[in-house]
Amino acid sequence: GLAVDVIGFASGREAADALAAGQADVATASEFVVASRGFTEPGLRILGSIAYYRNKSIVARRDRGIATPADLKGKRIGITIPSGAEYALSAFLASNGIGTDGLTLVNLPSQAIADAITTGKIDAAITWQPHAQAIETRLGGNSITFTGSDGFDVRLLLFTQEGKLSDADAAKL
């Protein structure tokens, strides 16, 4: 009995931006996006968790001397900020004993990452599907992919703004 228009976005950040701009009534994004925005948008309300999955990968160029996680030191890494990729990268680096010193993070929209790594503007990228697979396909044998356990799992949340809820609904949250 609901009339719903579904709008697709390349990332949860973009969906959250649409919610903030009044272009959507509800949105989906990783818990990291919702939590990080909660500091500046205290009216956000989580309606529920709708999925839990592992979808992050670090895809790198072998021709840049990257064969192990340690080889990421000193490299330019494409990342979408804010996104769950920030947390996943931090957890991956920590679990591999790699500090962030010497890394250059290049903030890119998720849909621009494949072009940036293919053209050599970045050496590696942390992203999600379908972007990771697109990079692997475009680089072919020149790609190496790292996946981790910590931080690579995502909880996808359905959320809205307090003002979009009825008073009765808001009291329950």
C-alpha cells in the first residue's frame, strides 16, 4: 500500500546528501556514513538494518610495485570520503601493521575510482562492488586484490530525518 519512488545512488554518501537536501525521504548507507553524519546532523533517525555483507576490496596496480599489503606504504590510494571504506582501510592497515604515514589518500567519488586507477592517477583504491570488479577487469593481470575481515563487513542502514517522521513515530525512536 505504499507509493514509493526508488532513486539509485552510487554511494551511501550520495544517498545521505539527497536526504539532507530534501530530495529523498529515506536513504540507505553504511553505518559508518550514518554515524559520521550524526555529529553534524543530529536529527538523523535509523529505521532499521536491512543488510549485512562483505563488499570492500583494496585493488592495486602490480606495476607500481604492489604485491603485499606492506607495499601500499608511500602509495596514492583512492577512497570515497565519507564512506565505510575509511574504516575498512584503517582496520586493514592496522591488522597488517601499516601506519598511515606516507600514504596519500585521494578522495574520489566511487564512480571515478576505476578511471583514476586505470589511468595511473592513483596506485591503489579501496572501494566496493561493482567498482572493485570493474577495476580488476580493466587492469587484468596488472591488478592485485586484498580483502580483509576487520572493517570489510558492512551493515546497511535505512534512515531518515526526524522531521520526516510523525510525532508518534519519532517518540518510538
